[in-house]
Amino acid sequence: MLNSPIRLFRIFGMIEGTSLVVLLFIAMPLKYIAGFPEVVTLIGSLHGFFFIVYLLVIAYTTLKIRWAFRWLFGSVLVAFIPFGNYVLDYRLQKSRYV
């Protein structure tokens, strides 16, 4: 299933991107509106773990397929933008790497 570095990258990109969206649009409102700060602690910890794994997968993918710098830079940049990984995944599907 994970026989390609790009496939691995896309899967972990979706996981990391989804965890960011859940943290920002579900956990944060639950903390500040509903008064449940524990949700941010849990989801924030999971997101931090997924972010570190995502960075390691970026490094692995870059080394395996000799990615251009723009893909490396873009993949790190989108990790800080809500829904950014979804846009990157769409662009990857249209590239020569998939």
C-alpha cells in the first residue's frame, strides 16, 4: 500500500492537515466557547505528533525522489495554513510525481 514515497507523503499530509483543521475549527471553539480546554490539550498533542511525523516524511520523500526545492519548501509551508495540505495534494496529483 505504501510502496511509493509520494503516496506515503500524501497520506501523512492528509492526516496532518486534518489534525490542524480539527484543532483550529473544532477544539479551539470548544475551549473558548464551551469551556472544554482538555480538548485542545488532547488534539494539540496529537497534532504535534503528526506534524513531527509529517516533517520526517517530507525529509524521506525529498531524499528518495530528489524533490525540487519548491516542493520541499511548499510542503513545509502548507503545514501552517488551514486546508493547505488539501491544496498541495491536489497540485501533487496534477504533477509528474504521481
